[in-house]
Amino acid sequence: IRRRRPELTISLMGIEAEQNHFQWLSKHFRDNGIDPADHKLIFGAVEGKDGEVLFLTGHSAEWYGQYVVDSPADRFDNYLDADAHRVPAYSIPTLLAQVDRVDLMDLDIQMSEARAIAAGIGEMSKKVRRVFVETHGHQIHELVRESFASHNWECVEQHGFTCPEFCCQESTRFGPITFNGGLQCWINPAVS
């Protein structure tokens, strides 16, 4: 934005529930000449409702797929020694209450996307112009699609989960890409 539209004033919000990744978020801002104090960085998970959740953490240097779990015994196969910690949880309506408008929302919330979007689609439809969502499963991909479509959002891009196996190569406007999950991009015609 500084290069292409320097006249614009921007405000960024980032939410991260893995402690090391949260610290890296501030470092990334500073490394790119952005003062974290001028923006809103929140430690916690995005979920369907406010409160606390168990969040699986660990291996922060090589694993970026930490996620909300139901029980401390839940584990990802590759990271059996990961730990579950209680972290604050924020719903999309709670997060959007802090702003008047959002030009771009990017959600990569590791299997919580269907719950969070279903709970927040009403408020999103009032304030958010564009959303990118990474989806983590066939059923989640479809539930996310249904939430946006039922509120008259326009799907600009949708990839992944077009075949039964985990990884699928698809043709995109950027050439062939192998997707390990799903991707959806939606535009809200009600917010210009």
C-alpha cells in the first residue's frame, strides 16, 4: 500500500494463538517498517464464540498448523508431543466490533473456519468487502461456501477438494497448483 497508494491510511489487525508466532508477528511488522503499536495485534484464537479454547502448540519453527482441540489428548500425528494450552477465543463479531469497515479479511484458522464464519457471517456481511479463506477439509470447505453463498457474497476463486485424495493439482489463472487444502475468495457486493 505504501508503494502503490501512499495516500491511504491503513489499519491492520492480526490474531494469533501460538505464542512464538504471536511474537514473530510483531517482529515481522517491525522488520517491514510498520510500528506494531499503530495497529491491533491480539493473542488468541478466532472461533465461533468468545471465551477460552484449548489450543495445540509446539514446534513453532517448523509447524504452522496449530489448532483448537476438544481435549488435551488430541494430537496431530506428526507432533505427538505438542501441548494443549488454554488461550482466549474471539468471535468474528467481537473482532469486527472494533472497526467500521474491513477491505480484506484473510482467514487461515485451522479447522475453525466453518464455526467462526457461520457465527460471524451476519456481521461480516455488513462490514467486510473481501475475504480469503483457507479451508481444512471437504466438509469445512462446503460449509464455508454455503455460509457465504447464503448471504449473497460472490465467489471469485475456489480451489482444492475437487478430488477425493488429500492433494489435488488444479489449473488456475497462475498455472497449475497443487492444493493441500482448500482456498476460497469471496467479494461482498453490499460493501463497496
